[in-house]
Amino acid sequence: MQQHDHQPLTDFIEYSHEQMIERASEFLTTSQRRHTIRSFSDRSVPKEIIQTCIKAAATAPSGANHQPWHFVAINSSDIKKQIREAAEKLERSFYQGRAGEEWLDALKPLGTDASKPYLEHAPWLIAIFSQKKGGINTDDKNTNYYVHESVGIATGFLIQALHRAGLATLTHTPKPMSFLTDICGRDKDNERPYMLLIAGYPSDDATVPNHALVKKSLDEVATFI
């Protein structure tokens, strides 16, 4: 029988039921304060904060623990400008008909359009890439498994980490996103852009669409059997 190396679980913390309810409720309240915004301040955010949040994202579970992700944190004004120009070019074609009427109708309550000034204005953009091959070691070339699921979980960790650190975020997924591979200098044969995450402080005039505040009830999103 094949042997597997393990070590005792020593850092799990058990709480009383009362503490568990309190902590769960606190996290719910914190999560309810997380909003997607589209107006960012240009106030600087220390690199250390972004680094720590990415470290938290990288603790996410992944298929075979291959950790099939790479985060490119962008603070350079020149690179942010390149990304904005490329993204807005795609977005113009999207809003001019490529999306289709049903999709555009779904977006109307959010008030979005092809203009993406936050891509230059926000202090940080984080381009998230998924990797087809890799492994536990950086130079491994094994097949990665459950890539989409793994990178999605890590992205969720990152969004929450940034929120808990005191920053606002916006998920941005222009299609296609291949321009991010070129601008960020990533391996186009192995990596695929997964998402562009904007992070920073909200501007003084930042708003949240009423439409975005409508959340489904527990009965609508969960079943207990």
C-alpha cells in the first residue's frame, strides 16, 4: 500500500456554539457591507496590503493542491492605461451589439457602459490567470485538475481578503481577455486570463445600484434536507 506523509492538525480552533453563532453572524454582517463599486479614489494603497491579501487567496483549496493560479498585481500607470484602452475597445463592440439584447437588458439596472475610467484611476488592478499545467512545485508540468473551480475559490478568498482589509473591489471580465496575457507578459500556451479585479478606496461620490442590493433569501438559495 502506498504511504502518504501527514502531520497532526494543530492549528484548528474549536469554539463554543455561542461563539460560533457570533462569529458566523459577524462574518455575515461584514460580507453584507461588501459592495461592487465603479468609482474609485486614486488614493495610494501600500503594496504590502495587496501582497498579504494575495497570500490569503493562495491558501485556497485546489485540485490535487496544484494551486493553478497566478496573480499579477498592477500599480504601473502605463500598464493600467494599456489595459484600459484594450478593455474599452472590446467593451465598445460589446455594447454596440456583440452582447445581444437580452444581456444588455440585464445590465441596464446597473448603469454600466463601455467607459471604464476606474481601470486607470484605481491604485491596483489584479489580473488573475488560470494555469493548465503545473503542480506543487513551480517548475512542474503536470496536468492541473479542477482549474476553473480552484481559481474561482481563490478569487473569492481574494475579494473577501481585500474587503476585510478595508478596500473596495470590482470584478471585470471583458471578453476575450487575451490582451491581458500580452500586456502582463504571461505564458499564452499555459495560462488563460480568468478575471481582472480592481481594488482601492471608493471615491467620495461612489454609489451602489439599488438593483445590486437585492439579494435572494435563504430559502431561495439553499435547501436543507
